Amino acid sequence: MDEPLEAGPRSGVRSVERALAALDYLVAIAPHGARVTDLARHLGLSLAASSRLLATMAESGYASRAGDRRFTLGPRALPLAQHWMADLRAAAEQPVARAGLATGESVMLSVLIGDSLVPVTWHPPGRRAEEMRARLTELQTTIPVWATANGRSMLGRLPPARRSRLLATGPYPKLTARTPTTTAEVSRKIQHGERAGLHVERGEVLPFLRCCAVGIDGPNGEVLSLAVMSFGEPDETRMYNVLRREVRDIGNGLPAVPMPRPEELAG
């Protein structure tokens, strides 16, 4: 049972200690997620306290709601999962570099964390690299999943119920004249991309930015995207061939991460 809440500094310190312990737990089991019952059992909390703690962490970006009623690390905590992120970058290093050389364009691997698109690794283009870097810096980790080709390629890999939950926030802001602003528009674009095997973006987020992307299912339930970004109109057939080839190599190179045993998480 939880201790009674107390007024004063000690109560605040205990809340911080619990939050840090919960964060340590999510880091330790990444990329796997935890249910409320898992965290309650690990920290010795009630289900209500565990639920409130995870909800608060999700609101602040340190946890993310995933499928199957689980919580994973949020975008603000992702750098703490160094081993998992290093594995993703290692698996993608050569395929991303090959795709960059084959297309002469910028190539990015991203992962879906909750409802946020988070870049994992980036290969600069053969030309206009500084301009592309500046454009991507504008977006940072706030890249809207619903507006971008790489975001839609990941949404296309999700079960319909989870995809619907992530798209339930429309109408969306009109970033450019081409931005889809309704759930129906985004859903049609996702369906078209899945049928074609390639998701294409033509200035929906930044007016002069073009993007072709393919989604990837990771062995631990991760949802990723490999995308080629350019300033000019892409050769879709060429991008399709390059991306499909490298996506297979990334998928084959991603390691399965076993869920830690309870005794490995103790202390």
C-alpha cells in the first residue's frame, strides 16, 4: 500500500524519487513497454498511484503511451536509452549511407515514440547539405507524424485501433498550402502509400521539401521509417527501389532485445 500523502518537503522528495525510479525502469526495459500493473509491482505502488505517475510522465514527455495499454520512454527521455539507440544506429548505418550515395539526397531513419516522430540517424545529402540541415533543425523533434511521409509510413504499420487513436486530434494546422488538415485526408494518404509501397510528401510541412518513405517493423515492436528527403521532385520509382532494398537490410540487422528478468531490475 502507498504511504499516506504528507504535506511539506518530504512528500515532494518522495514523489521525485518515485518518478526517477519509474524513469529508470522504463529505460531498463526499453524498447519494451510497461503496463500500469508492471510498474506498480516493480515499485510497490498501488495501481492508482502507478497510473497517475505514468500519466504525469507522459504529459511531460518522459513517457509515451504505446499500444496494448503500455507506456514506453517519451521523446525527452529517449537519450537515456543509449544501448537501444546505439543498436538502431548500428543496424542502420550502412543501409542509410548506401541510400544516400545511391540517391545523392538526405536520408533519415526515425522511430515512432508514442505519438512523436523521433529522428535516430541522418545521412547528409551530396549537395545543399547545410540548407537541408537547417531545414531539419527547424523541425527538431516536433515533426508532425500526420503531415510527413515518414510519419505516415509508420502510421501505416500500426494496428487500425492505435492508428485511429493517434489521428483523433484533427483538424490539423495548415502548415503549407498542401498540408492535409482532416483525419479523412490523412487516412487516404496513408492508404494510398500502403497500396503503392511508398509514402510521398510534396511540401506538406515545408514548402520546398519533398520526401519518400517506407515503414519498418522492428523485432521488439518498434515502428520505424526510412526516408529520403530532397528539395526537388523525387524520382519515385528510383526511390522505391532504393528504399525497399535498404529497408530489408535494416530490418534484418535490428537486434531482438530480451525483456529483462525481475531480478535484473532489482536495486
